[in-house]
Amino acid sequence: MSPTTHRRRAAGLAVAAALAVSGLVASSQAAVAAPDPGSPVKVNQVAYVPGVAKVATLVSSSTAPVAWTLRNAAGTVVASGQSTVKGADALSGDSTHLIDFSTFDTPGTGYVLSAANASSYPFDISADPVKRLRYDSLAFFYHQRSGIAIDARYVGSTYARAAGHLGVAPNQGDTSVPCRQSCGYSLDVRGGWYDAGDQGKYVVNGGIATWQLQNAYERTLHVAGADKTALGDGTMAIPERANGAPDILDEARWELEFLLRMQVPAGRTDAGMVHHKMHDENWTALPTIPAQDSQRRVLSPVSTAATLNLAAVAAQASRLWKTIDPTFSAKALAAAQTAYTAAKANPNRIASANDGTGGGAYSDSSVTDEFYWAAAELYATTGSDSYRADVTGSSLYKGRSFAQRGYDWGWTGGLGDTTLALVPTGLPSSDVAATRAAIVTFADSALARATSQAYPAPNNAGSVYYWGSNGQVANNANALALAYDFTGQSKYRTGVYAALDYFQGRNPLNQSYIAGYGEKAVQNVHHRFWAHQADASLPIAPPGSFSGGPNSELQDPIAAAQLAGCAPQKCFVDHIEAYSVNEVAINWNSALAWLATWAAEHTGAAPAVDTTPPTVPGTPLVSVSGMNFTSAGLSWTASADPESGIAGYDVVRVVGDSLEVVATTTATNATVSRLQPATSYTYVIVARNGAGLSSTSAPVTFRTGEDVPPVDTPPTTPGTPVASAVTTTGATLTWTASTDDTGVAGYDVLRVSGGASTVVATSATPTVTLTGLTPGTDHVLAVRARDTAGQLSSVSPTVAFRTLPTETTPPSTCAVTYSANSWGSGFTASITLTNTGSTPWTSWNLGFTFAGDQKVTQGWSASYSQTGSAVTVTNAAWNGNVPAGGSTSIGFNGSYSGTNSAPTGFTVNGTPCA
């Protein structure tokens, strides 16, 4: 059993039984033939990118080269040549040649490649399709959203549908879901993404998918030349496209909000742990539109793996949202830390491999990799020594998980490595370099396998293609992309585009595995709504949907009947009931979206790569006036780098063979502190350029003062500051006080920007009111304590907040967000109430007024009454308590004519709301 793909195995018979009930299995087995391999000339049916290798595969038993021609859309020969004999190909069973027409690079459409009296499907030479694929592959996630109407404005009328699983009949809903095994409570777990072809929602699959979307954006923050604007606000067709946040983070947040709801609340048994999954009590019939699913939904027990998935992706999200939405950032980090603590207290809560009724089991017998991943994300976000110790103490540290395989939902160590290789932390630069080297070594192995094949899939080692092989190939291609980021070597870039060639038709079956892309694109994926093959009134898969691909273990009745004896890369059929080869899943599409995003960014001529490190910085000088018993001032001559520029300097302490980065700066001086009296120290300076290359100075060794100073210790680190009373020009910060053996003299409030900090205020107490701030501006602040001896504490974690814009009035004690999706004369509305005051609500009463003739026809999570255009909503029994800073969400269906304008004048308990 492959740990990468066993998501449905325990449930295979249950699925087959459910399909048999629909009357589809027996008839379809007889009706479907084994897939036709088509023309012997196999090409990327969509487009080869200008400036990139253009290679096709020819199936031919000839032992001599074969002549080929390339014709444009008018039929004119524009290139010709001779093939190269490749020979027998084990994964396809084909005798093959390669046709390399890379020298022809003229953009155009309708090219056809011919050889051995056969012609390929037409294709383009253009960068446009891969740029569209970036967004179509991301659009998959909006299509898969649960708990929201899928609006025709974003997906077109063919794919629009009503919200699923909100408790609107016949749905029983996801707003109060009980445990399959009694736990004494129900959870509101609405939202998130449907996992795959079924309508279950699985934390361990949602974890990696969320991480990959967030990482696709985070990579652009740390890789020189990366294009973060391509993923910014307004780039995707989603409802949040004009909210000021990057759209890809908005989409990831839709799933993360669901993952947060799967966490066991405080005060309950297993508080802080996370339920492994939730789905229908029994397998959902095929086809079933989400809003028409009438089954009861149930929660599976908590698991350590699910808990660590939440810890990892919530920590990752916290640093990405820190300046965009500080409140959500803090909420995510608190949940992540709670989850990690709970997982360490419950390290062996393994999901049952037998929990396969109604949904895939997703069991994982080892969670060493999840612990490493979660610790890495928490350390990258907080810098905490405790998380650092868990990272560096792990058996997987410095890329060792890549020695086994890349990464997938069941093997997540590589996700932690990728974060540590991209995001600056306090880890030694040599350890970061070792992690990057491990990724490059893995990429080399995957690339070697791909280039040895006739059809270039950088698959895992071995000849077995498992369930979801396309997802694994995409993940491995993503490692190739990272190797290019780290080294600039063009072979990795070539390998990325070759993998896209494989997905889009250059494979033994002439099959594009991406819906909407290519002459023979997959259409009949295993899905309850994109089920045209089962019900002609329903659509085929939308563009950008990614089929799981060949599976030589043939784990469904259709595949077993039609593909017996198939070579691994030919074990595929485009049939809705062939779920073991033709299902879709969020973690496969997230891998494709990451890959397509990278590939779209790298179209055109390969950029010039800086391979020259910066000049060596001068040997650091020790300032006599800056050195005392416990600190010393260092300065050095600046480095130069005309190609990429100097990105900064690391001040590195040398202890034997160990290197420790103690400070990072863009200046050419730094103070090293917290030294011991009468002790020798050795330091070097490492200069870094914009391409990630570095050079190291000669070392300097010095000895701190011989006289023993009075016994004194620095103050303890102040607590994380909390911002309140934020106005256009001011805010109040409070924090947990420091302690000191001689007494705390006061506190410095520091503005943090890049690697520098500036004192902006002082206070004798653990609170300060800031004034004179710029309206509508992000502020990142921290605090340090001073004792009566003049010693400074470590700097506290930062707090981020945004001052109000000039035109914004001071916030009230409540805030309301309202959104609606309309269809015909009806609409579905979602409302979120937030307690922005300092006093908890024990109950609430919401009032608002419609602007037109809208009527509430059915509501959930509250009681609704309407007089004329005025609506009054009172809390349900379970959601009346809203703590300060907390929120609750409700919704309703309504009718209208004319224009469906948003209501006005929201109040909670009689108070006007923002």
C-alpha cells in the first residue's frame, strides 16, 4: 500500500456498491473500451512555450532515425529533421523515438508534427495557455467550495450552483455536525472545499492543499524576481477579488476557516485536537448536486495527523496575514500553538484505516513528518526557541525526508523543508544551505528518471503508478522548480515544462489530463456534480481540473475490467466511474496550480542567472568603546555585487565547527550582546546578494573584559504587545510585564521594519498610548525592557495593526459583513457579526433594513422576522455567547425583484455597527 495514494482503498467496495445502486457499473463496463492510444506522434496538444525545449515522442519500431516535418496552420513546412531512436520504454511498453524541434521558435497556432505517415494533434507555440492555466487550476478551488453558492459571475451559468450543506432542505447541513462516535457535542464545520469527487472534507488533504496555495504566494516574497502581483487582489474570479488581500490567500483562507472549525473547543475532551475528517454517513450517490444531498453528516474522531496539519497551515497563514488582517493572523497563530501543544500531549492518535464508510480513511501510521512540518512552520512564524529545538532535533532536519521521497499528504516533511529553505529564520546559514542541497539532490534524481523515459514524467522511483500519480508527478516537478530557484540551472526549468508536456498530451495515450486543455482533454472525471456522463443535464469537468491519472493497481471495477495488463503509464480511462484513475482532488489540483503559477512566471527567454557571489566583506573590526563585559560593537567594509545587489549581512558566531547567526542587518555594523565576561569569541560576516549567493569574511577573535561585573541579569522578555483603541493617529499597546533582579526601569517601544528597529516611545509601565501615527498605515511594533543597570531584555514578539483611514469614524462595538449570491429572483445571503467591543455578548439581536422588496424566505443559525423592509434576527440557543473579539455567522435564502441591493443600517442590540 503506497502511503501517497491509499485515500480510497479501504472504501473501494463501498464505492462500487454505491455506484451499483445507481445502475451505472454493469452497463458502463460493457460500453467502455480500453483507451485508444491515437496517433503515434505524441505532443503537448496545448502549447510549447517559446524559448523552451520542444520535444515530442514517436511510437515506432524502426531501429533507424525517422524523418519528420513541422507544418504551420497553412500547411507549409516550417521545420524538418530526423528523429533520435529512444528504444523500448518500460513504463509505456512502447518502442519510441524522440523528435526535438526546439530550434523552431516562432509563436503561432495550429502547428502539426508529422512522422512515419502519421500526424500529431495540432498545437500552439505560445506562453498564453500556461498563463491561463495558472488561474484555471486555481479556479478549481472556488468550484469546490462548500457552504456558498457558486455564482455564475465567476464560473458561468453552466457551473453555477446553489450553496451546499448549509442545512437548507434537503441538506441536513454542516452547521451542527455530530461525531460518528459520540463525543457530547456538535460542531459548526461549514465552508471549506469538497475534497474530491465526493463531498467529504478531510483535514489532512486540506492541509497540504492549503499550504501549497499559501506557499505559491509566500515563495514570491523571498525569491528574487518572482511575480507576486500575478497572485494579488483582483487576479482571480472569486467573490473576495476586491477586498485588498491577495486572491490566492483569500481562496486558501476559505479552507483554513473550515480547518479551524474542526478543532475541539476549550473545555471539551481532547480540547485543541482536530477531527480527522467529516462527510456523509454513507457514500454519496453519483451523481448528487451538493445542495441536494440529504444524508446526515458526521465527524470522525480526532487524530494527531489532522491536529498537526492545522498547526502547520495556521502558523503559515499567521505570518502571511500579519499585516493584512492582524486579527485573523493572531487567531490563526493561537489555534496553531494550541493544536501543536495538544498533538505533543497526544502523539499517537492515529486515524483508523477502517474508517472508510462514506469517505476515504486517510490513515497515516507515522506522524514524525507532520511534527517536523508543524514545528518548522511555527518556528518560521514565531522564532521561538522551543519550536527551533523541535526542528533541529528532528530526524528529518536538513532535508532528510527528501531522501525517502518528495512530499504528499501522507509525507509532509518536505513542506517544512521548503519553508525553511525559503523563509528567513535564525537557523545557521549552513543548515539552510544543506536543506536546499537536499531538495536539489532530490530534483536531480527525479529529473534523471524523467529524462530516461520516452514520456517525461518525473515520477517516484519504481515501476508502479499509484492512485493520484499525476499529483505526485506535479509535486516532484515543483521540486525541480525550487531547484531552479536555488541554483539557476536551466535543466530544472526544462524539466518543469517537460512535465507539463506530459500532462497535456505527450504521454502514451495522447491524453491531456487537464480538463479544457488539449484536443483530447479529460472530461468525465469522477465527480458528483461534474457528472455529464451520468446525467446529460450536468456539466463536464471545468477547465483546469486535474485528473489523478494512471494507476497500475486498477482499484475500481471499470479500470479492472478495461485495463487489465496495462503498462503503468497506460493504466487510465476517461470514465466517471473509474475513480481510481480519473478522480479529482484538491491536493492534486494544488500541486498543478503551484506548478502552473511557477511556469507562467518563467515563460519567455530564460533569465540571466547571477552565479557570482558578492565580494568578500572586510574582516570585522571590534570597537573598543563598544566593548564591555557583555557586548561588543563590530563594523566591516561593505561588500559589492553589481549583478544582484547586496541583500544584507549575517553576523555569525563561530564555535568549533558550529555556526550561529546572531544578527542580520543591511548596515555594515552591529552590536553583539549577551556575552559572558572574560570570554573569547570569534565572529565572521556573511554577505548575501539578491540571488541568494554569499561570501564570508575572515574571522575576528576578541575577549570581553577581564573584570567581573556586578552580578546582574537582563530583564525577562516582555509579553507580546496587544493593540487596542486604534484610531486614525494613535493606538494603545499593553503587554505582560518583565521581571528583573534589580528592578525594571522601563520599556522601549520599537518600530520594526525589515531587519531594523527604531525606538518610537518609552514607558515606565507595561502600557503606552501612541500618538502622531499616520492614518491608514500598517505598523509593526515590539517591546523590550530596561533594568536599573541599563541592560536590555530580548525583544518581544511583534504586534501588527493598521491605523484607521482619515475618513473612517471610530469603530463601534460591533461589525457586520454581508454578502449575497443571486440567481433569477432568489438569492442566498451570508452575514458575519463580530463583537468589536470589550464586553462579551450573552445574546444578540441583529436589525437591518432592505433597500428594495427583498423577503427572507428561509434562514439558518438564528430566528428571523420581517415587517415591511425591516428585518430582526435573534440568536439561536448555541450561538448567543460571542466573546470580545469573537464572531458568529448566519445566513438566509431570500426572494426579490428588480435590484438586489445590500441592506443598510445594521445594528446589534440597538447599537449601530461598522
